[in-house]
Amino acid sequence: MTFCKLLCVLVLIHNFEDVLGAEVRSSIIGGENAEKGHWPWMVHVNMTTADRSVRWRCGGTLVSSGWVLTAAQCVDSQRQPSLRRSMVWVGTLALQKGSARYMGIDTVVTHPYYRALGNGYVNDIALVKLKKRVTFSKTVAPVKLPSVDDTFDSSSECWITGWGEVKTGVPLPNPETLQQLKIPIMPQTTCKAAYPQLTSDMLCLRSCSCSFTACRVTETLSSVTAMTFCKLLSVLVLIHNTEVSVSIIGGTDAPVGSWPWMVHLNMTTSDRSARWRCSGTLLNSKWVLTAADCVAGPLKPDLWKSMVWIGPNQLRRGAVRYMGINTVVAHPNYRALSNANDIALVKLKKQVTFSKTVAPVKLPSVDDTFDSSSECWITGWGEVGTGVPLPNPETLQQLKIPIMPQTTCKATYPQLTSSMLCAGVSAGGKDACTGDSGSPLVCRAAGRFVQVGIMSYGSSDGCGLPGKPGVYTRVSKYLRFISNYVGQSEESFSFSVSCMLTNSSFHPSALTAPPTLKTTPSSGGERHRLSFIALQIEAALIVFIKLLHCTD
């Protein structure tokens, strides 16, 4: 990639941030000294490792009094920055003189889909939370961000700014005054002719003044934001602590006790600067099944301060039990970019007592099949329309929804795998669209509901759109992962809780054994096979003891 291939968002907000490496620096070639106060949102990010052996510099912009927008590669954990020793310079024009304010860094949040790609990066955007709030003035002010409807082209007045090299290998001379350069946007068709890999997340700037070789490293560091406007706004959601919630489009209020396995996860960071909500299902008295994105996404939850709500029908009223979280286990092969293996387990600090409104969900067997003829439902407490929150008292929503043929779904989502499935209607209007939220898809089998899927992702264009169903993690593909941690010896997976839910007569036929997982012992794995048999025997004994207890 060359300097021509600058990416979109920071240009569109009339500003470009330099990302300065420990050995190489991005450059403003052909620029001029900026005047004091012209770019009041510009900040200088000084990063260092814990032992100060490696230091690097980046640019950034103030988006509020407490948050800075920058490149993900600047704060990439692989570079092992020490937040305690790193600083943000606010209100500086010349780096070697002037009255800069030095602000400590509290938290960094990189985009969940940030990654290296060839010589560049995709979703190269991050947020830096300052330890203290900035006081605005004539020389310190937040930048204005674009709306999703804003458009910019070659007729727009655009500028890039930074403190980098003025030529390849030529550092900015003291006192390192901020550089500015007016530069037009190049037509997308012209740019795509030069770079076939160009997507709608990217754009080019006209007027390259350097060769491919000289600009290769520079452009690697300059690919600040391979993001769509939608993704930018989703990052800004983190600033305002907007909750990540399931969106049930076209649903109705669920009767109390109709979905007794539903739980509500309230997650928060250690400083409570960000909070988000997820759904989950009780597997047994101590384990909850949810999406990996809920517990292993870009924001790292503080388990001491996060909670699981057990038995809620309405979030704003009613008898809810608040349970602490002991452990979270995301699938080891979870990939945020592709949403692969989007499944996780949450272990509660205390055991749940089952009742008429609190009971575990039944899981499918590996041989169970469900299709468009199956009776399936989704449930959740999220929005009732795109951007329309569930009104108080936030009653659990339910929606009957069919499974979509895999071939039809794959035509919409080419990345779909056999470990995923889709649910929705071609005409739209029925959906659980917000991805990675842990909401269950349950289907009726032999008179009982089993959890077939976990809400994973949907179309980035919106909720309930025609031909764009929701995508779910296929639970039957992960039974071994679940049993490895949860085990089959607890009262979860398939045990009927009929004897605990009612005082009416109990029929032994209502009690079923745990599903038999078809496993293949590893090579030389006789001990593994015997251990698995022992688990089966233990589970059978528990069924027998439970049967005696229920018929007493």
C-alpha cells in the first residue's frame, strides 16, 4: 500500500492522526506549520513499555472530555504498552515547547475486529480513556464526528495533521510544530482501479508525492481507520456506555415462567466506565450459557462487579435474584472478526435454587435436527426496533421464528459455517438482530424445548431487514466443549425438574437421562475413554437417586 491509500474516518472528520513508531514515523509531506488553536482536538500520545526500553508516539483526537480516538496499532497489547508510564499530551502545538497538559491513561479499548492484513490493518481504531477529564478552552476542544448520512468527495475541503516526518527519513525539526496539509479525496472508482482490494470502508487521497517503496512503511502506519461509519458509531457507543442488548423485532410480552432458563447478564469494567448487557441460559444450578462476545469482547469485564440476574421477567420490577460471577470460559477458538465459535460459559458464585420461574434449559443431542418446519422461539430484553428501546418495565420479549435453510442463509452470509445457523423470515420484520448477545434460540422436540442456538450476529444494515436473518451459534456442535467444563454429573442438561416445579403427581417417564455424547477417544486414549464411561455411570446414578427423591 502507498501513501495514497489513506482510510476513511479521520479524513472525514477533517483530521488525520500520525502514528509514530519507535523506529519509523508516518509523515506529512508538503505540509506547513499549523497555527495555534486551529486544530484544538489534536493530542499527542506517548507510549512506552514498562521498563521504558521501547517508546513510540502516536496522534489522536479528543472526542469528549475523557476520551481520545486513535489507531488500534498505537495501543496494541502485542506492543506491551505500560498504561501507568504512558501519557497523552493535550493542547500542544510544538512538542519541544509550549504549555502542554500531561494526562494519564486509565483504559484503552481497541476495536474487536482489529487485525493486521498484508502490509496494513483493518478496523485500526481505538479509544483511550484519560484518568482525568480535560478542561476545554480556545486551544483544547473535542472534534465533531460525522453522521452516517454525511458524504465527502473530491470537492470537499479536507486536511491532514500531525507531528511526523516532513519527508521520508527526515524528522520534523525542532520545536516540532504541528503540520497541516490540505488534500482532496480521490474518486472511489479511480482508487479502486489502482487497488482492487479497496472496500467501502476505505478511501484514497489524491496527489501522491512519493514512490511505493518509500511510502510502504509510512502507509502501514497511516491506515488509521479501516471502518465503516456504522462501526465508528458502534465504537462511540462504548464512550456513552450504551448497552449491548438483544433486539427482538416483532415480539410480544412473555408470560411469567414461560422461559425459566432465561438470565440477564449485567457486565461492567473495573472502573464502571463501560457497562453492557447480554442474555444467557441456565444449564444447571451453577452454569450459564452465553455468547463469547459478552465475556471476551473488546471490553474486559470485572467479574467482581458484574452480575447475573436470575428469574427476571421484567427488569424494572419483580423478584430478581442477583448472582455473582465466579469464572467465565470463552471457547478457545473464538474469533471476533469472523464470529467463529461464539460461545462461552459463566460459572456462578452460588448455586441457583430451582422453582416454577427458574429452571435449566435442555440441550440438544448431536443427532437432533431442526429445520423450517420446527417450532422455534427467541427471547430477550432488548430493543423492539432499531434504535427503539424496550419500554419500562422492560418485560421479556418472545418471538416465534423459523429456521432458514442453510443454503439460503449462506447466500447472504458467505462466511457462514456448519457451526452456525440462521433464523428469520425472507420478508423481514422478525429478528433478533444485535449480534453477540447470548440470547437463546429454542425449538420444540418431543414436547419439550431444547436450545438450538445462541444469538451471534446479524446484518450491519439494521434489524429485521428482508433477506437478512439473524445468525446463531449451533449449540449441538459444542456439546463436548460444554461437558468438558460443566460436566454431565450435575442436574442440568436434560434432567426434567418436574418434581421440583409442581406438587402434582410425578411420572418417572418425565425424567430423562443426560444426552449421550458421541466421542472418539484420542489415539492411545483408553484412560480418556474410561473417564468418559465413568462420567456416564455417575450421571446414571444421579438419575436413579433423583428418581427415588422425586417419587418419595
